[in-house]
Amino acid sequence: EPEVTQTPSHQVTQMGQEVILRCVPISNHLYFYWYRQILGQKVEFLVSFYNNEISEKSEIFDDQFSVERPDGSNFTLKIRSTKLEDSAMYFCASSRTGTPSTSGRIVVRSTDTQYFGPGTRLTVL
Amino acid sequence: KNEVEQSPQNLTAQEGEFITINCSYSVGISALHWLQQHPGGGIVSLFMLSSGKKKHGRLIATINIQEKHSSLHITASHPRDSAVYICAVVDYTGNQFYFGTGTSLTVIP
């Protein structure tokens, strides 16, 4: 069965360093997401991505964060200058379909099941 | 402010019991997801609902849009069902996701 994969499984970095978390979504999926979960807290939405554009982002997703789909398979989350509070588990997810808005602004309507990767545990020291 | 509230927070059941986990939300939604998070941290999507009821094996999920409420039921619970169950909603604009804090279920043999 196809699955979402993430690398690395655990990343340790020094505060202020840049990190790139990698995800390989399921191959025929078109909608991609990043979430994070700080230890002991609830899952939080970071960003959704469709058609090589960010569709929506949360307040957490500030200028320190960026996402990219550099080729046909990888979907990456970059944190430019990590802070201690960025320590968390980061989950990537993908879904097969959604319903883009017809208003000219891309809107990902997450009406399809999302498949989650196993997560990357980021530890910032 | 929590857009999604789950109850109970923690639940311990004997193997074979029927289990219900509740989710209430305060925003207009386009979809509701039930997720299962294993002790190792991995997340599995169980259901996506926008109306009515869905069944998969021993799991049943229902949603009442008017009452802004969903339930996840597990019939004939088993120790392998032990996990955190998370309710998440997508708001009516389609792109804001809100997560509940999860219900930690332990099923005792």
C-alpha cells in the first residue's frame, strides 16, 4: 500500500541553524500539508500546498518557515533559523483530491482523507 | 479558545467494551477527520466525514452538522485499540484546520 515517507526520522540541530525536513507524498496525490506537534500538546496545522503554491497557512507559519516541492516527488519544510520552541514532531500529509476554488484564489478544500507520514522529531538545542 | 473539544480526555476500558469518544466544535466546517495516534507517535487517518455516518470494521463515526457534534465508536474493543484518538475539523472556507487535544484510550485485556 502506498505511504507517505519522511526523512530524517530524528533531527537534532543547534539554535539558529537551518533545517530542511523532507517528505515524499503518495505519488498520485496533489495536496500536501505540514503539521507539528509539540511534545504533550495537540497537533497544529502549519501549511497546505497545492499546484506549487501555498494554499493556506496558520499563524505559526511565519517568515522563518517555507515549503517547496523541488521536484516531482519531494515536499520540503524549511526552518531558516531554528528556535528552541521549534522542537516538535513534524508530520507531513497528502491527499488525493480537494476542490480548488473557482474564484481565482486557490483554496484547498480538504474533503478527502489525508495520509500522514511517520513524522520527523526535531530537537533544537 | 478551543474550536474543537473532545471528551473524555482519558478513557480506560476492559477488552470487549463498547467505547464512545465525543467531539464538539464551534466553527462551521466542510469536513471532520478522526485520527488515531499510536504510542510511537505515528498518525493514521480513520475517517473523513462531512455528513451522516461511516463504518470501517469495528469503528463507526457519526456526525451531526446541526449540533456540531461527532462521535467515534469502537465496538468489541481490543488492547490494540489503545491509542490517542484525535478529532480535527476543516472550517467552511476549506483551509483552516483545528485539532482537538485528543482522547487517550487504554484497553485492558
